[in-house]
Amino acid sequence: MSWLLVYPILIPVMTAVLCYLFRNTVAGRWISVAGTTALLLASLMLMSEVLDQGVLAAQMSNWDAPFGITLAADLLGGVMVVITAITGLATVIYSLSEIPERLERLGFHALLQTLLMGVCGAFLTGDLFNLYVWFEVMLISSFGLLVLGGTREQLDGGIKYVLLNLISTIMFLSGIGLLYGLTGTLNMADLHLAVRGVENTGLLTTIAVMFMVAFGVKAALFPLFFWLPASYHTPPVAVSAIFAGLLTKVGVYALIRMFTLVFDQDVGFTHTLLLWLAVVTMVTGVLGAAAMNDFRRILSFHIISQIGYMVLGLALYTPLGLMGAVFYLVHHIIVKANLFFVAGVAKRIAGSTDLARIGGLYAHAPLLAFLFLIPAFSLAGFPPLSGFWAKYVVVKAALDLEMWFVAGVSLAVGLLTIFSMTKIWGAAFWPAHPDGLKPRLSDLPVGDRVALMLPIVALAALTCIIGLFPEPFVQFAERAAGQLLDPTDYVTTVLGVQP
């Protein structure tokens, strides 16, 4: 079992080393494909074991918790590793056509694998200091991917990205130091027990807010999201897609983990604050998207908007609300990465992502138009796609608590999301191209077509499967929410004692 927890970290780091060594040959890209395929298989094995055995934990070098490095996987951590592997494999395949050889020689695949290692490590770590370490691995590798190529636009976006994330790092480290001074431990399971003996609850709530700010920057919560729309449209589309799918979700995951397992002693304050931050995040994100006229900028602002729904599920702090947050996490990673992939193909065949400079995609690339509609409708919450069930559960959780205003805002944001998707359709797909071009997929080389379209088709199919057959996914999200609200199994497995 311990090796099952180590594989999702070990495989990407070994793949990254090999990719770097072979970066000047064609073998480097195929090593990246093979490594990410192996990561997917390892993540599925881990998920199978979690479903069968319950929470898994391993103590590195046989140092007993809470003194050593702990790796742990419950249902939420396990499924996040699986989705990371799926998104990573889709991105690597897409990049075979989209990333030029020059960027491959600069280490694109090695940086991408390092990013996957950091993300998997963040989902599997059982202590706060190592969560900080994995966040730094993610920050370094994502910054490298963001500025790879060295264009003026990339460097400008990269500086904004790294400066705000460094502020998050400082806040995170400060919170870790204060929490350790207050409790004497950084193991998450041990913290669950230790915070119950803290007499200075006011200081504990202050530390909780510090973590909220630190993770809020990572998750792009209001008003800490300005780095995201300033940077996500600047790198190659493959980089934008994996950033959009995974990076902010690590921040959301950290919020869910900490504010269910550790910071649950002052729910009336902390979770109410999260509630209103979630509502304002939804509104500002969707209004920003409505104001944009660039394909990738619209999608970037919609990341912010959709983060609000996930945090709202956490803030409601009910079984249904947390179930919705888990379901939303899984659904959104797939949908958002796919929309960026579609934007990349549109740019490739129509020449731009500026909506005023492209068109004719419906007439000349009907398959791409159809594949755009699936994630677009899912993002907006159309039945029977996955986004409908995700939004339905979160809104139902708000209605059950008689939070009529919150539910109303959630529905209104969904309508504005439809407006944004309609704007993309009405500009990029429906009218003729302003320059008279006929953007056809058939004009691309066969190899490029396969590499670009295979991930889009696969992720669209996964979206439809989740939407058309939601029951097993809903049941899984319900079980994951139950583990979050009652972490007894998690604590017992990690510490080996009954809390």
C-alpha cells in the first residue's frame, strides 16, 4: 500500500529526469507520454485500493506519525490524483502537435512532469509543511512553463503570477509557524486532535484566516484572483489547459482539507466568510468573462467564477454542500481543460483567439463546433451534462438551508455563463471568418489532427458519461463528503489510534 501512495510522486519525477536527458531527441516526447500513461495506471490502482480498503496511509522511512513524513489518500485525495493523471495525459498528447521543438529542447516535458509531481504530492501529503513543499514545486515548475519561450507577454504575465503567489507563500509559511507554535504539530490528522485542546480560540481563528488568504490566492478567490486572467492567456495552449484544469483546484482542495479536518472550531465565522467570498467570486468572475472578447481570456475569468461554486459547497458545510464541492471539482477540471484545448485548435485553424478576428468554424469545422458545445453547455449547467448535476447539488444545498439569495446568485451566474458561451459561439463559430478564410481541420496534417482532437474527444466523452450516468459519481461524491465531515477513519489510519 505504501508503494501505491509513492508511485504517483515517483513516476513523474523519474519521467521528468528522463525527459530532460532526452530533451534534444524525439524520444523525450514519447517518454513523457509513456510516463504519464504509467501515472494514470498507478493512480487507478491507488483509487481501486482506496475504494476497497478505505483510507490509506504510509509513513516514510518508518518514522511514526506525527513525527515523520506521512502520505495519505482518502476518497477525495484518490480521485484528485486520478483526474490529475487524466488531465496530464490529455495535455501531453495535445502538446505533441502544439509545442514546437524549440520549447521541447528548453525542457517543456520535464517541467510538465515536475508540475504533475507537485500536484500529486499536494493531494497525497499528510502534513502541512510538505504541503508547502509541494506548493513550491508547483510554483517553480508552473513559472517555468509560463515563461518558456521568453516572449514579452509571457514575462509580463509570469511576473504578476509569481509575485502574487509569493505573497501566498509568505502567508502560508507564517500560518504554519503560528499553528505549530500553538499546537506543536503539523501532521494534519494530529492537528485535528490538537486544535481541540487550544484555549486561545481567537488566535486559532486568526490563523485560520491566514490559511484562507494563502489558499485563496492559489484558488483565485475574490479579491485575490488578479494574477490569473493576467497570465493564463500568455503561454502555449497546452500549458494554459493544464493550468486551468489543475492549479486553482489544488488551492480549493487545500481549503476543503483544512476547513473540514482542522479549522472546524469556529464554523460560524470562518465558513460564513468563505460563503460570501464564494458568492462575490462567482459574480466578479462571470462579469469579467462577459466583458472579454478573447477566447482564452473569457475562459480564464470563468475559472474564477466556477471556483466560487466549489468554495460555496465547502462554505455551506452540509453533507449535500460538500458532496457538490467534490462533484464540482472533478467535473470542472475535465470541462475547463477541454475548453482550452478547443480554443487552441480554433486558434490553429482560424488564426487567432480574438473573437473579432475569427469565424467560420461551424461551417468548415463542424466536428470542432460540436465538441465545443459539450464542455460549453456543461460549464453553463445544461442538462444532462455533468455541469448540470454539479450546479444542481450546490444550489439544492443552499436552498435546503433557506439561503435564497445565495441560490439566486448561483442561478444568475449560470445564466451569465450561458451568455459568455453564446458570445463565443456567435463570434467564433456561427458567422463567416472576417478575412474570408475557411478554417478546416482537414488542412492540418493527419498526425497533428490526431494529437489535437484525441484529447478533446476523450474529455468530451467523459463529460457526457458523467452527465448521462451520474449515479455512481454522485454516490462517490457523497461518500467522499462523509469522510470529510467525519474524519475518524482518516485520523485513525494515519495515527494508528482512535480519536
